[in-house]
Amino acid sequence: MKLKNVLAIVAISATTAILSVAGYGKWMESRYAGTQQPGKLPVNYAGFFGNNAPASAVDFTAAATAATPAVVHIKTKTKARQVSNNQPRQQNPFGDMFGGDMFDQFFNGPRMQVIPEQQASGSGVIISGDGYIVTNNHVVDGADEINVTLTNKKSYKATVVGTDPSSDLAVIKIEGNNLPYMLYGNSDDVKLGQWVLAIGYPLNLDVTVSAGIVSAKARSININSRQSKTPIESFIQTDAAVNPGNSGGALINTNGELVGINSAIASPTGYYTGYAYAIPVNIVKKVIADMIKFGSVQRAFMGISYPIDGLPDQQVADLDKQYGNAWKTNEGVFVTGVTDGGAAIAAGIKEADVITKFNGVAITSGPELQDQLSRYKPGDKITITYKRNGKENTVNITLKNKVGNTDIVKAGNNSVIDKLGATLENVDKKIATANDIAGGVVVKKLGSGSLSKTKVQEGFVITTVNGVEVKTLDELKAELAKVKDGKVRLDGIYPGYEGTYTYPLNLGEAEE
């Protein structure tokens, strides 16, 4: 065989071998598509191993030891009370011919009923050496007596300093000095996947520590709307075990610093099934500082409306019809309306604008906007960045309070009225004359405050408070402001129905 032919055969064999190997590699690659190759990192892990290497095994003992003495057990007691079962009366078809009172009782039910004494418990966090404690509003709401027990078993009587149903926060006070207290952390620094500890008194157990990770931030579950018309929700979501009794307790980082106040769980049973929610400490600090200084929260409003999560299908359809897909943007918060006289409209913000930054901080959702807004007070000047028709704009804006100005709102007569949680107006003079009353205050709409816990119905006209006649809303405010123990008896009428109706209610601690 000639040398030339031999070389050709060798070349062909080599080429075939190379192609076979390459083909086999491609076949193997396709066979194992989706698997990870050892030693090869995807782009999102660039720089992860090195200065940003994962932490080694974490020991929680130091953090737990430092923080647990500052977490307290709160026990509350609400005294037995009478409530009226009055409804607008049905007509007794028998009149008085067979004993009017007996048949009236049959048709209209008992006039009064007794709610027995109630006891509950939760947790709280001492935030200063002189005895200020932060907890949840729902832990102390309506309580007649509050007792606080420390981990050293010392017990104290507590008084309410301030409550805020919107954020579900409250401040209470015990008398003491050099008490253990918890250091604040920074909830903005909290990252997904980092270890956190929940500390509290679940299920009436002694102080309990559970561990988990941060599984989400800026989460809204619409739970605070049960107690407020203006709910504030931007929760830290964790999988640390939290149960009834943990409410008001601490969520801490591995340095032992407070990063949140445990507030709620997501569960079909009412007990822990995997998710818990804490109020970020950066919201907590501002809210409780206001309550301690002013007696009420200085809440700033922008004067805009925007879609929230979990809207009913009909509202989603309405937004689709009005705005198309524009309102579903993930670039920021889509403005569906602006309030006349509000801060936003004064700064030139309009419907269909998309707010992308709040004072330089990027926001992509309503809860993130609430988180940032809740840190400021009326009168603060900030910048808002928004997009309109694809163009980005930045404007200066002066935040306002809910009535449209920048005044400091101090606890007083209006805060007592706010506790009723209802829309109230002076009764119309014609209605007053027709019902033979000098005046009064009509309940136009029930809210979620103290009045909603009675049997009062919309349309009720309040004519006396604790036996003192009130003819106007101002007189009602003045009489409620005199109440020191929170116990109120309202008397009044339902226009068109005979008789006077009585409703006892508990305002909690009336504010000075």
C-alpha cells in the first residue's frame, strides 16, 4: 500500500474519532439538560464565594441570652359588662291586650345581656430602662387591667401610653428603673434567607425562643383592616414558629437586636403552620416615639389611592377596563386617584402616574410605599420620583396629615371621638323636632371602633352621655373627654321608633 493512501486512512480515522467524541458530548449534554455541573457557577453566584462567602454554622445562644430578659409576658383582664340587645322595635301585633311588656319581650328579645369577664395574654418588648414597653394594639385593646411579668418573675401593673390600630402597635408603661431593654436593629438591613429568632410567651408558656429565616419582606395580608380604616402593613415574613401569645413579642437578628414586633400568623387553624409576620422595627421606632411624645401617631399622608393586593375580581375587571394593563406595572406604584387638597396633587402628581422612588428609595409595591411613608410626619419635605408617559420626573412634596394640613395632632377630644370609630353628625333640626328632642348626634356610619362592639345601629341619635344631655357633636366630644375610666353610657333614640335606648360601652383609657 502506498504511503499516501495510509496517511489518508489515518486522517479519515482521526476525523471520525473526533466527530464521534464531539457528537457523544453533545448527546450527553442533551441527555442531562437541567442538571448542574460540579465546579461550574451560574452568573448569579459571581463573587458569592470569597468576601461574600456563606456564613458558617450560627450559634444562637448569645443573642437569645441577651434578648430574652427584655421580652415580657402581658396578661390582660376585661371586666364583665352589660351590653344592650336593643334593635329598632318590631310592632307588637297584640298591643296591650295580653300584657304588652311580655309580648314586647317576645318580639324584641331581652333588653340587656352580660358579657362575662375575659382574660387574655400576649408578649411585649421593653425598649427603655424606665419601663416603656412596645406590644400589639390587639393585645391591650379594651383591657381594664394590664399585668406585666418579666423573666425574673417580677410583676408590675401597666398603663396604656398610646395605641395605633393602623399599625397594630401600642405602648404601655410600668414603673421601674434600670430595667433590661432591647437594642434596636435596622429592619432595612434584613435580608431574605437570614436567620432570625422569635421570642415571646406562646400558649401561656414561659419565655420561648424559636428560630427561622426571613422568607419575604414588605408583605401585606390585609389583617389590620379589621381594626382600622387606614391599615399600615409592610410585614417581615418568617418561618420562625409563632403561636397565639407571641403577639407583641420580639423578632431579633443573630446580634440580639430588635428587627421586628411579631404581630400575626397565616394559618387556617389559628396556630402556627409555617408563616409568621412581624412589623419592621423602623416603623415601630417612629410610631412609638410619636405615642410617647404626643400621645398619638403623627401619620403623614400623600393623598393618593392605588391598587392593593388581593382585589376582588370585579375591581380587577374595572381597573382593566379603565387602564388596560398599565396598572399592573411592576416598576412602581400605579396612582389611581389623587385627593383634592392633598400633598400629591399640590406637587403635580396625577392619576395614572407610576411612583418609583420615595425620597430616593426605590419602591415597587404599595406595602413598600407604606413602609417608607410611615417613617415621616406631616410637614416633612421629601422627594417623589414618578413616571408619566415613560418619562421620569422628580418633585418636592410636603407631607400632610389626614385633615390636609401639617399641624401636630395631639391626644385630646378628637382622639376620644376617634375611639368610637364612627361617622357622626349633628342631627337634622327637622328630625329633632319631629321626635321631640332638643338636639343630638346621629350615627351615620359604624366603623371598627368601640361603638361597633355594641348593638348600636346606624341612624341612632345620641342624646345623653352618662346622663348629661348633648345636643351637638362638640358637646359629645366635651362629655367624652371627661371620662376617666373609659366607661360610657349612651342614651338616645331611633327616629320613627318609640322609647329610649341605652348602650354601655368601654372606651379603654380616655386620654387627657
